[in-house]
Amino acid sequence: MAYSGGKIQLDELLFKAKHNLIDQSMSSRSAETPTNADGFGLGWYGAHKTPGLFRSIRPAWNDFNLRDLAANIESHLFMAHVRATSLATVQETNCHPFRYGHWLFVHNGEVFEIEKFHRELLMAVDPKYFSNIMGSTDSELMFHLALTFGLEDDPAGALMRMAGFIEKTGKQKGVNESLWMTLGVSDGKTLYGVRYASDNAAPTLYHSIDAKDILEINPLLKGKLSTTARSIVSEPLGVFPEMWKEVPQATLLVVNDGSITEKKFVPVT
């Protein structure tokens, strides 16, 4: 999940909301990964240009450090992620978010049969970013490919070029449908979300509706939400599903200063 808007305590969404991300780590509605117990991570923007980062291989529901941090950190933009590993090992450096400079990146999904073309993807990473790779996940590799293809200057274009490169390289190795993803990416000012899959069956993704409409649905949130508050989630939070809009397949979201723009996400080769 990701949040952008006025400063809030992180636990307002991570722990206090019904069916929050911590609950989802135990009982997700996803048929593929109903339990996400292979670690978690939290990245937030505060007083420093470089975002804070806390990651652990413990289950999110069983980490008191996470609960204490979430209750004592306020942020205008943060991301959180719970992990169910596919091929990569359970280790702290494989937990999301991944960070480079002031950028954060989270990913749900996988690069299918990456073992057939992992070397080609890895060798395409610009040497400038290569030493920042600390783990062994396809997710972290996707992030560094996006950096290589211009994420710092052209985020939307870089993400499409990253997706196109992975699909093209996969096809060269006989993997015709290689990419399955939802993404959260930010530089601390703008939040980007992507829902895309080679087979048009990406994991679920939702974004919140306008804050004033949320307050009409649930007046109890008055005073807790700024007019610019927006959130992107894998599964709806809270008890009012009408607060959330499902993101269509092959869509790029751009969240900035309270506005959410949907654009078609088309991989570029």
C-alpha cells in the first residue's frame, strides 16, 4: 500500500483501519498468496531527502518494532509491503521497499521463469546503479532496470521501457508471457502506481476516491484526512468498499497534490 497527502501517523492505515495491510498479511483475499509471512518493509518520507527504511524478515503481525514505529512516525508519503516469496530467499535485503537516493519501489507479482533470462536482465543494469543491488529478487532487478531506462527523469516512460525490455528478453528465451505486476514508485513528491501483466491478469489494485467524497461516506474521518489524501492499495481497507475504485488492467496511476490521473500503460520495446 502507499499513501500521499497531509501528514498522518502511519498506524492510522497500517494498524487502525479495518482489513489493514497487517491483517492482509495473515489473510489476504488473493488466491495466489493468502498468507504473506516472508517479511515486510516500510519506507517513508520525512525531514530528510533520503526516505527512511525499515525492513524485517519477521511476519508483519508479529513485530512490535513495526507497531511502535508506525505509532510514532508521521509522514506525508509512505509505502508498506508484506512479502510472500516465490523463488528468492527470505532475507532482509529481499524485503520491499527498495531504495535508491530519494526513490522507493514496491512490487507485487513476478517475472515468470526469470531463471531462463536472469543473466540478460542483470547485465542490462547500468553500472551506475549495479552496486545498489543488495538482494536477489526479480522485484529489485525490475527497479534497477527502471532506473537504467530513465526513472529519475521520465518515470512513466522508464517503467514502460522496463516492462517492454523484460517481455522482449523473455520472448527471446521462449517465455511468451513473462511479466505480472502491480507497482508503487515514488520520489517523495509524486506517487506512481502500475497494474499490468503480459496475460492481462495482473494482481488487484485500488485507489481511494476524492477525500471529500470519503468524508461523506464516513464522517468519522473528519479531521484525520487532508483534502489531498490519496491511497493506493492491493486490497480495500476499512469497512466501506465504495471508498475504493479498482484500477483497470494495463493502467498507470499518477498521484500528485491530491489528484489522481489514470493513463494507459503500454510496454515500450
